[in-house]
Amino acid sequence: MSASLEAPRHIVAASALVRNDQGQILLVRSHRRGWEIPGGQIEIGESLIGGLKREVLEESGVQVEIGRLAAVRTNLTSSIVIFCFEARYLGGELRPSDETPEVQWVSAERALEMISHPAIWQSIQDVMAGAPDVIYRAYRVDPYQLVESHASH
């Protein structure tokens, strides 16, 4: 079977823009992408929400309540579809992990200053805007290039 006739395969991931009672945003620093919001790949047999709660806990040490779906993005370079949700801090103490050596609460303005990956920055900007519609963006990386953008109505 040629590569063009293979069944489509996409990696499904989720991330959460977590806010605490003071309005601060939870950021984690990964080795590959620098500062970002917590999240990661959803495992086979795992629900999107369950997997996202697991990833946030593993990467930051905190429990969250997942809120609305705010943005979806597709990394066309690596066939990853990422669902980005709003979330609320419920409890737990910040703690780093092997994957995320630094974890901290920061202001929204500081969060945007700390994030250097353009797709992650755009996604967080989209979620923080609080638009009532889910925003979709498709992009390629190395270099970053926005391919498609759409807001649902």
C-alpha cells in the first residue's frame, strides 16, 4: 500500500489554560517548547477530559475542573490535533516533573511574554480573548506558518 493510500493517522492532544482564584495562569516549562500551558497526548482508550486532567496533574501537581472548549489547532507538520480548554484550579501544590522542570503561576500579561513558541502563543491568546466561538487554526512549523484560521458561529 502506498503512503498516499494509508488510512489517516492523527495524534490527539489536549491542553488547558488554567486560572486560579487570583486570575493567574498556570505555565509549565518543557524541554522542547519552553514555557507553555499544561497538556499532552491523549492515550488510547482515554477520554479527552480525563486525559487532560491526568496531563495537568502529571505536569504541574494540581487538580483542575475543565471548562469550555475554546480553541482547536492542527499541527500539519506532525499531524497533531490539539483541543484547548479553559480550566479552573481546584487544589494541589505546584511541583515540577521530569517532563516539566519548572511550573509557576503568572499574570496573563507575563504568560504571553514568557511563551516563545508561536503556535502556543497564538492558542493562548485565542483562549484569553474569551471569544464565544471556538477558534480553529492549522499551521506548519520550522518555520511557523499559519495555513488556515476559522471561528465557528
